Amino acid sequence: MSDAKPAARARTRARGLKTWSAFGELGRRPTEYETLTHNLNHTTGPVPLEMGPEVHGNVWLREHRDAMKLTVPDWDAFRDPDALTYGSYIATQDDQETYVERLLERFDRAGHDAALSPAALDLLASAFTPARYLAHGLQMLSAYLQQLAVSSYVGNCAAFQTADQLRRVQLTAHRTTQLRLVHPDRGFATAERGTWENAPAWQPIRRAIELALVEFDWDRALVATNLVVKPVADLLLLDQLSRQAATAGAELDALILDSLSLDSQRSRRWTGALVQFLGEADAGNLRVLQDYLDEFAPLGTAMIDAGGTLLAVDGSPAAQVGAGTRAAWAAFLQQAGLTVRAL
């Protein structure tokens, strides 16, 4: 009788493990985040897209993802530091959108846009409303990272980052329309494409976006997008622009940019965590990432130089904008274990 009880308990424990067997020897019950995220990538099998091996999509995955230089024994061991699921992401962004909607209503009642100074309108027309094109580019770059991600833990982070850019596009378009209605002679909603394509201060930023869009190997795309182009663009056109807008008296836009910056900070958190994860998986991965960073960093420094000119206002000159952006970018990379040598 005494021998039967331990055997029964052992069978119970074995049966209990089967529920979470996909996690291996986890040693605990998976969190809700892990249960909703684990091993959902359907493109990592022998024939990823369940079509012939020479179908274009399968060839693309083999060449641009499976042949990359990064070495990781288990991509599903990565964890998003924010542990976001679809449900928690929607709840967070719903709160942010409610906050922004109330800002828009409050400042509209106060006649905020009609009271904007010429300097504030110049700044918004040259640096804020044309950034809709920038956000579209960042959206495409983020979507590519998601499309080719090896693990659903990484892919979900990139998917939420893509959604962040759509939010930014929508809010920028909304404010552009509001400004056009109050200041129809200022070129709002009509001049932004020309500014994006021709204004000298935008061209290093546009060039960086376009070059990143043709980086097809996933590891190179990760570095170009999430370690160079996106963090520098966000530090300039969200954080620094928010400060400049506040200085110029465009308080509403400064507050909207601060809200969008929360999305950017989350992007940098998961990107930094991923770089640290890659370094722990194989020390050679950091050398690979650093080599790519050395290659792409000049794009970031050119963006900073141009952004300083783009955002300069009375009381906050270009050099101050550039120095603040350089310091923040370098600190982000240093925390992840990398160095910007081109600064």
C-alpha cells in the first residue's frame, strides 16, 4: 500500500507536466504572457510556408533569415521585458488614446491653434507634420522585422512596434488637419510631401529610412532599424521636438509627442533586452552586431546633424539638440552592450 502512493504521485506529476510540455523543463507554470506567445511562429519548419522549397517566400526566408550570422540555440528563450500580449497592448494604448483625445478636446476649447505664434507654426510645418512620412517608413521597417522574426517572442514585439507607428501616423494626420482648418494659408496637409522630399534638413533622415528599407537580411535589418534609424529618429522627432515645441508655445503638440515617446521607450527596452539576450546566447553575436552598427552608425550621425538644424528654435540651438540626441543614443547602445564609434 505504501509503495502504491508514491507511484501514484509520480504519475500525477508526469501528467501535470504534459499541459506545458512545449516549454520543456520550465520548472514552473508558464505566465499568461508565455502561454499566449510561445512557439507561434509557423515559418520555422523544414518547409516554412508549407509550399514547395523553391517557392519565392521559402527561398527568401532561407537567404535572409535562416542564413544570418547570429547564432542562437533557442530563440524562444527571449522574453519581452514588458511581457506584452495583444490584450495588454490594447489596454495600454486605449488609455493613451483616451488621454490624447481629452487633450485634443481641452486645447480645442481653449483656442490653442489660433493662438500659435509664427515661430511655433514654422516649427510644426517644417518638423512635425512632415514626420507622417517618416512614421510610414518606420512602420514598414518594423513590419519587416516582424515578418522575418525567428521567434514569436521577438515577432510580437515588432508587431506592436508596427502598430505604434500606425498610431503615430494617425495622430500626426489628425493634427495636420486641425492646423490646416485654422491656418489654411500655411501649407498644412499640402506641403508636407515636398518638405519630406526636398527640404535639405530632411534628406539625411529620408536617406537613412530608404537605405534601411533595402536591408533584407534580418540581422542587418534589426541593427539598421532598431539600433540606428528608429532610435535616432525617435529621439529627434519625438523627444527633442517635444521640448522645442514646448519652447515655441505649441504645448498640445509637445504633450502628444510625449505620449508617442512612451511607445518609443518601449521599443528601446525590448531592443536592448534582445541585444543582451543575443550576447548571452553567443558572445560572437555582439561582434556581429557591433560590426553592423559600425557600418550603419554614420547614417545616425548624419540624421542627428540634420535634425539639429531642423529643430533649432530661439533659446535651443542646433548644437544643443544634437548633443542631447547623441548622448541619449550612446547611452541606449551602451546599456545594450554596444558602442557608437562614429559620434
